[in-house]
Amino acid sequence: MSTATETTFANIMYEKKGAIAYVTLNRPKVMNALSQATWEDLEATFTDARDDDAVRGVILTGAGDKAFIAGADVSELAHLTAVQAEQSSAYGQKVLNLIENLGKPVIAAINGFALGGGCETAMACTIRIASENAKFGQPEVKLGLLPGGGGTQRLPRLVGKGRALQLILTGGVISAAEAYRIGLVNEVVPPAQLIARAEAILGEIFSNAPLAVKFSLQAVNDGVETTMAEGLALEASFFGLCAGTEDKKEGTTAFLEKRKAQFQGH
């Protein structure tokens, strides 16, 4: 029987059910905008999820039915000095790097507007599932700014330089269908099926060897930033690490014996 625990931060609902941690931005009155305090809550929840061995994956979503994260809290942005803005950008990038390199899969369940920092947060996740009413954009240029939470770096890596520049320079907003077409999101589902689909994907991942999942994530994330030769060397080293695990012995034996593998994560 799985147990559920729930912790409420000022700006986030944080719940663990079985092997899944649910992180829900909970500022629906301001469409879950990212204030400094919200960034701090995000860092706290994802640090906990990373360090809790019982947690094998995370679903990140927004409260209400209008927004995943509508962007930064403009009422805070308006008063930042240049130095404060650089510090704020660096801190947001640090939190999103934590999410991207958690060592566990993070599914963004995008239930509405994902603009600015919201789009950037989604891009730091392992997989993005969007509801049919989701909208995406990097409209920072309309505020006299540019994306400061990794948008100028993750967006071109996901959708290509040309498409990224069009979105960033126009500040335009695109539909879930268009986001899927250009490769920004993995799947589009009806709103009522969003969380269930995210859970189903995690369930598929959880059926596989935990260390193989962890090393695959790291090989892709680290390898993308290197040359092909360096990435292939990294892949070979992780392949060797996996080959030395009990799970590899169990996985290959189960395959040969035509039975379901019972992975232990070591």
C-alpha cells in the first residue's frame, strides 16, 4: 500500500505518492508567476526530491486551469537594478539546472500558459506533455528584456536556431499543436488526461533499471554539450558502468529466461 505525504510551501504544493513527487505551482491568482520566493520554493522541493531515494520521478504542473507558469512576476522585475537582474537570472538558471540534472525524470504537465520563465521551466524538464489549451512563448522582448532563465540556450537546442530566434525576437505565443510540431513538447493530450498521461510515462520509465535510467539521462545531458567524439566516449564509459551492475545481470538473465526483470537499483 503506497503512502502519500504532502508539504505546503507558500507558493507550491508538494506531495509524494509512491515513487512520484508532485510539484504544483500554487499561485493561481497571478497565473503561477515566478516570484523570487517561488524560485526558492522550487529549489527546496526539487532538492528534496533529488535527495529522497524513494522518489524515482517528478511531475511538475500548475494549479488552476489557466496556467502552468505564466512567466516571471513583473511587479518584481520592474524594480530590479542591472546587478539585481543579473543575480536573479543566475539564480533562476541554477534552479532550472537542478531540475534538468536531477538524476531522475521530471515530466512537465503543462496545463495552460507557459510563457517566459514558464516556458523556460518546462524546457528544463526531461519530457513535456501539454494539454490542448496550453500556450508557449518567450515574450521578454516586449518588456525590454531577453529570456533570462535559459531560454536563449535551451530553446535553440530543442527546436533549432531559426525557430528559436523567431519566437524570441517576435515575442509571439504559439499553440500546443504548434509547440508539438516544432518539437518543443513531446505530446498533446486533452486537459483531463494530462496528469494521468504523465504518470503513465513515469510508470513506463520506472519499469526499467534505475541506474540505467539515471546514466542515460546524464549521458544525453552531458553529451549534448560536447563534440560527437567526446559524447561517444562518455556513452561508452556509462555503458561500462551499467554492465557492472546487478541490474544488468538481472535484465539480461530475465530476457534469456523469458521472464519479467526484477530490478533493484544496484
